[in-house]
Amino acid sequence: MDSEKSEPKQKEKRPIDILRESHGGVSDELKAYFKEQNQVRKALIEAFKQGAETVPELADRTKLDPSRVLWHVMAMKKYGQVVEAGEKGDYPTYALAGKE
């Protein structure tokens, strides 16, 4: 009997894996930054589920700095996740797109 030894096939690397290896992957600092950004966005989305809110109301509800909340709300507005839904006093209110 002829026993053929089959060598285990090596999985071919995808181009993205080769690129990541050559550049050293994603730094821990960058991973932490994006993790924090995602947590803020999730907190804001949860707050928006209560209804239309102003930036100061969102800041109070999420316990975040108002300037940071404004930055995220404007980014969410730019990409169509949030829309202006009216005004409360001197402040515009914002709501999740499709929920206004």
C-alpha cells in the first residue's frame, strides 16, 4: 500500500490581513478610542428613544459634556441618523431619523 502523506494546506492570506501585518495592526489606543466613540453613540441613541431632545437635555441624560454631545449629534445629523425635530426655547430639538 502506498501511503501518501498529504501536507496540510495553508490558508491563503487575504490582502487585508497582509496589509495589517505589514503596518503592525491597530494600536490599542485606536481601539480604545473607537470603543469609547461607540459607547457614546449607543448612549445617545438610547436617550433619543425617549423622544426629541435638545443638546443640553441629552448631556444631562447621558452625563456627558455638552460640547461632546453636540459634536456627536452633528455627526449623526450629517450622516442621516438624526434630524431636527423642532425647538424648545432657544435650542433646536433632535430626534432619530424616522422617529420624529
